[in-house]
Amino acid sequence: MEPVAVQELLPGMLDGKVVDTCTSQQHDHFGLIQTINDENGTSYKYGVASLVDKQEVLQKGDSVRFQLATVRSTGKRIAANVASLRRFLHARVDSIKGQVLTLIADSAKYNCKN
């Protein structure tokens, strides 16, 4: 795939999961996102330039929301405006006993073992 010269962004947003990351050598520094909106599970390439936050590193299995775009020279569709849908959990340490750490978040307790 060549450097992206986007012709047009298609309306609407799609949800998907990262199938392959940009750092993988398999796709010349382009990753793959598979849609979860349709039953076909179509995959689209994405690159660092496709990310909303260029400093974010997507990992395999991450949930994302993206828009489709058309590459001017080839007419192929790629993922653009890719944003991670990670959910962050804010917690505080309740106790540490040996190798067991207990966290409290959202009125629930979580035990973490080393």
C-alpha cells in the first residue's frame, strides 16, 4: 500500500477490532481492522496516519471506532480517523498482603496475584 492520499471520507462510523498492528512486518507497517458491524467482518488497512491520536499504540484485540476513506490513486477503501474505545478503570489500593494486591474500584474489590 502506498502513502495515503485520501479522496473522500465516507459518512458514518464503524466499530471494529484490531486484527494486526502497524508494527507487524507482515503488512509493510500497515495494520488491519476487522469490522464488527456487518456479518462479513470485512478487514481494512490502517496506518499511523489513520489514527486520531498519533501517539497511541493499538494492540491486537483493541476495540476501535473508525471511518472509511477512499485512496485517490487506487480507489481502495481504508480505515481513517481510527480511535480506540479502551475503557479505563480508576482504582485505589486497599491492601497488599504478600503477593496479593487488593484494589477497590466502582464499589467492587479486585484481587491481583503476582
